[in-house]
Amino acid sequence: MGAPAENMTAEAIMERWGPVTGFLTDARSGTDDTEYAAFSALLLLRHGSALTSDHVADAWIEHLAGRAGGFPGAGFSELGTVENLRAGLRPPASGEHLHSWSDGLAMRAAVHGVFAAGDPAEAARLAAVDGAVSHAGEGVYAGQAVAAAVAAAMSGAGVERAVEAGLAVVPDSSWTASALRTAVATGGEVSSLLDALVAHRYPWTDLGPEAAGLAFGAFVAEKGSFSAVPRAVSMGRDADTTAAIAGALAGAHCGFTAIPPEWADIGPVTGRCLGEVVAGLHLADLAAQLVERAS
């Protein structure tokens, strides 16, 4: 939903589309966020709680590093990871690059929360295992916060407890923790949240702590409902990722049946970014399989 608004300001989005209530265009396919989440889900289905960073790295090398035709829509962190893996680096060194702090793990981390429903600490551990291949520091923390909050919400935690679960698994002094506390303190009010979280004059919008803070802010403001998704879109910045995270939090909180039907019916993963390893997969099917695999 957020892809058309990616890298735009809240003011530009309002001017172009007015208040955001749903999809901004008729193109309702997924993005690179969708494909990396599906890829991580496949690894969880294969390895379960025994997943290691070596498993993840080997899968990236097998399916992604040798992919012909590039990675349309992929982020800098993923491209940096592929180059590191091609050069022979292994995790955690593979995740140490110029964009290790990005939201590339946070955008795919919800699957760990679905798999480890009810166990935020385990969800955070699995997110860190996955993230060590592609991220470091704040990039990992942002992913852990998302995974833990989703795991808590999956087992019935309310909005406040879900946010607390996300905070509990990251260092209190971290930028990510500060961003989540800001999301709560502002109540997700758009202008206040953007003013507090956006690194002004910094050229990129894919900062992990910023994206997590904006997504959690939307989740808090809309009291866990799916209205959090268009709210996240309306903020702009890395809108495809913040909307996806807000949607994952809302989905874990409200359940699949609460998703508006026109939102759920987006078709299979296209594989445009990652290719045949994920092409044709349906996220709802993967989520159901993750729940079954964990039970």
C-alpha cells in the first residue's frame, strides 16, 4: 500500500491523494519487503527454531547472490549484503556495511514473531539470527523489536503490552528504544512523530529506528486497528516498509479475519526482486504454515 508514497513527505502525500484510506493505485502487488519476508518465512519453515545465521547466509548465497538480472527494488542493505557474501564474508561480518542500520531486517522480521507467537524473546532471538547476515547494531535492534511485538500481539497482548515487548528485547540506551518510546509519548500524532524521529538533512529514509518508530506510532495511534496501515502510509518516508510493519502489528493484534477483504486479496508474490524462490507464494498461506510449524 505504501509503495507509491515511498520517499515522499506527509505534505506531498496529502496534496496528491488527500487523506489516505487504502491503496493509492490499482496496482496491488507486493514489494521487496514482501519478498524478503516470504524468503525468511521459507527458512523458518525449513529449519524452525534451529535456524542459524549460517543457514541464512547459505540460502542467500544459493538463491540470491548468484541471481541474474539484479534485484529490482532491493534496498542498499540487501545489495551490500550480497556483495559481502560474494566476497566470501560470513555473518556477522556480512552484515557490516554502510547500511547495516537500515530497516531491511525490520521489514521482514514479523515472520519470526508469527512463528514464535507468545514468546517475544524467542522471536527476537530468531530475528537476530536472521539479521546477523544483513545488518548490525540498530538495524538488528529494529528487527528484534518488530518480531517481539508481533509475537506478543499474536498471543493476545494489547497494544501497550505489545510495544513493551518490543522495548524489552532491545538495549534501553539504543536509538530503536528511544524511537519506540517517542512513538508512545506522541501518541502517534503525525507531525510530532515526524519532527521527533526524522533525521533532517540526512538523504535516506530507510533508517531502522525511524521506520520502527513511525510504524509503532501508527499502531499506537489507531489502537491496534488496521487503520494503522494508511496512517503509516500518510507519513511518507519509507512508506512501503512502515506500512508493512504497522500492518504486521495490526494483523497480529486483530487477526486475519479483521483485514479488509480488498487488502487481503493482493495475489501471490511476484518474484520481481528475488526471483523464482518466492514467486507464486501467498503470504496468508505462509503465515498459516508458520503457525502450524511452531505448534
